[in-house]
Amino acid sequence: MQEGLGDREGCCFVCRSIMECPEEILAQIFSYLPLCDRYSASLVCRKWCQTMTYPSVWYYTEVSCEFGTEDHGLQQFCQLLRKVKHLKIVLHQPKEVENRNTAIKVLHYATDRDNRLQNLSISCTGEFPLFYSGEDILRSIEGVCLNETSGLSLREVDFRDMPFTLSASLIRNIASRSPNLQKLYINNMTLVCNVTTDTIKEVLMLCPELRVLGVFYASLSEKVLSVLLDPERRPFALLELYCERTDKYVPAISKEFWTALCERHPALCVNVILNHTLPAKKILKILQPGIPIKTLELITYTYLVKEIQFVADNYCSTLERLVLQTTSSEELNSALVDLALRCSCLREIHCYCVVSRDVVQAFLTSCPDLWRYTLKTVKEPHPWRCTVLR
């Protein structure tokens, strides 16, 4: 009986403590809530409702565009979205027109002329309508960029999880409106890449502060990347490259050019994804020695022993994450053991085929920074879960 009474007293004390919190602290707490929960919190009392108008609540905001999820929050807070600086729009079930319309409304609220939106991220999940290309979403983004009165001061744009074919004009307009852009991710793994090399060169010229770029490999060339060799250019930090079938028509960037680029930007890191549509003979033409590869994903479903040996020979000092979709064999086991012994900087290894126990032991003993891995010694039902060490 006394224990129950003590529990109730403790709960009352906690409730009183929360209600008595300074508004500045409440604002920080509310900033972590999704929009629907911010709406619920605003109904608790007048103080919480008033705190919800603090700019710090809205600085980082993620809006889930799913029918029935954020309806009340959007009605209540549509004006407050003008305070958002970092906006993430999550479009669920794009087949629902209402969800797409909500995403477009959120974008327009957050780019009101009185705001200065700095970061924009859009991701899509769920089912898509047949033959849907995202035209309404893309048209809205481009319209915001073309509207000279819209509230944009973009530093980061992330479209990696928005699987619509991006046009050269859209990317050009984003760059034109964002001279202070620092991060641009347009490597969204669609079937077709319409962003040309000339467009990327123009982006690099229009955005001298750009230091992180995620693109299709087909959108790059040595001529494009030569812009980064300018002695006045700010240090470049990261290139993310997505390689797919059209790269068989694209000249590979040479070892000599990568060497020159790394000399100009010694802190440069490169992340590469090679898609299964890429011809196997093109893999080692793209993976040149001297590339400072930090993350490598070989999603090829092909025999990769030669490629793994190449990785161990050339990227042992920089490689931190490796993902493989390949075929089991004794030769693969030997190649992976050798890679574990030489790539001591590895933090993650994910191999989606059965490997030997020696492979698992080699990575556990030879890679002191390893914190997550997917290495199965027997076949398991998919999806395979990774093992987390720390």
C-alpha cells in the first residue's frame, strides 16, 4: 500500500516538475516531437501552447505526409512552418493524392517569403501509382526555386530517397537560387539519369561553397571535376557516386586525375555504390587505384573475388564500410580473410551470402573498430539482421 502511494507521489512530483519547466527548456523538448505530438502538447495548457511558438521548436522539423496523421497539426501550425530552417518531408504512400497535396502545401508554407529555409530533404515510402513520375512534386520544387520572393537560403538539399527522375533544369534552378549551397545529394538511384555533365559543372561554378556532392557517375567527367582543382576552391569533403548501366558509355575517370584531385583536396572521401545493372567488365575501370574510398557497395550479384582482392590492395587505408551482394565460394572466403587482415580501419562489413567461420573470426580479430557486421555461416530467412558489437 505504501509502495503504491510512493509511486503516485513520485509521478505527481515529475508532473509538477515538467509543468514548472522554463519555456526555453520546454521549447527544446518540443523540438524533438513529430508534428502530431506537438499539436497534442499544445492542448495541455496555455503555457505549452505559447511555448510552441518559439522559433527553436521549429528549427528542425520533420513532417509526415500521410492522410490522418498530421491533419490537425498542419491546420494549427501552418503559419509556424515559416519558422522552419531544416525541413524533412516524408511522403508516405504517394499513390494517395491527398498525401502528395499535403507535401506540396508543407513545402509552400516553409518557403514563405518571410522565412529563410536552409535545409530541404524529401523522402518517399510505400506504394506509387502506376507510371507515376513525381511530376507534381518536382514541379512544386521548381516553382519555389523560380519564385524570386520565396524564402530560400539553401545550404543542403537531399533527394536521395525521392525516387523520381530529376531534370537538369530543376538542379540548375536549385543551384541558381542557392549560391551558399554546401551539400547536394541527387544520387537517388532512379532508372534514368537526366542530369548532364554540363549541369553539374554549372552547379560547381554557381555554388563555390559546395563541399559535398552526391551524383550519378554518368553526370561526372574529368572536365567537370577539374573545376575542383581551382586553387581558390574551398576544400571538398565528400563525393558520393552511384554507378549503373549507362556508365558503360561513359569514359572512366583516370587514376592520374584521382591522384591530382586528392593532392588538391587531401581530406576528400568517396562513397561508391555499384548497381547490378553495371556491366561486370566496367567495375575495375571505375574503381581506380588512388580513390580515397570510405564506403563501397558492390550490389552486383556476380562473382567478386577479383574485385575484393583489388579493394584490399588499393583501399586498405581508407575503407570503413563494405557491402557485398555476391556468390559463396572458397575463393571468396580466402579473399575476405585477406581483406580483413589488411583493411584494419573497417567499421562495417555486410556480405549477403554464406561465408565460413574463419571469415567471421578474421574480421572480429583484425578490425578493432568494427562495430556492425552481417556475416552468416548458415543460410537464414531474409531479411538478414546485422550483428551490433557496440
